[in-house]
Amino acid sequence: MAGKKIAFPNFTVLGNSRRTIAARWADPPFFCVCRAKFTFPAPNGEPLTRTARIVIIPLPQIIGLLAVSLRLFLLTRRGVRYQKALLHAARGNRQ
């Protein structure tokens, strides 16, 4: 997808004004720190180029992974406490 050109409809932007453009990305990558470059013809005939950084972070998957990791940590911690309690009880019964 690098270097692919997308055609936008013609529009006019007057001085001291702004125009927001949008495009639909059909197949974005799962995780990406990408750079998009937009080139427009300027009134003097030279092209005007602007770049934008696009960051794609799979937030739902990251939250799910953190939740599973926390659950495993808590279960392991609970298991260690249970083993310590059993060991303590076993040592107490020997005496």
C-alpha cells in the first residue's frame, strides 16, 4: 500500500481557511505508525505537500491481553498463598 495514490474531488481553499479531507482505508494494518503525504497544487503552480503521522493501536486486543495477564497473576498469587497455608498447616500438625 506504500506509495498508493488516492484521488480526492476538486475543491478550493481560500486564504486563512482550512479544509479537512478524509479517505477510507480499506485494509489497514493491525498495528502501524504510518506517514501519509498529501500533495496539492498551489496557486503559484508549485505543489504544496503536507504530511501526517497516523498511529494505529489495537486497543481492544491490548485491553484483553492486560485483563488475561492480570487474571493469571492473581490466580498464581492465590495459588501460592494456598500452598503456603497448606505447608504451614502440615508443619503445624507434625509438631
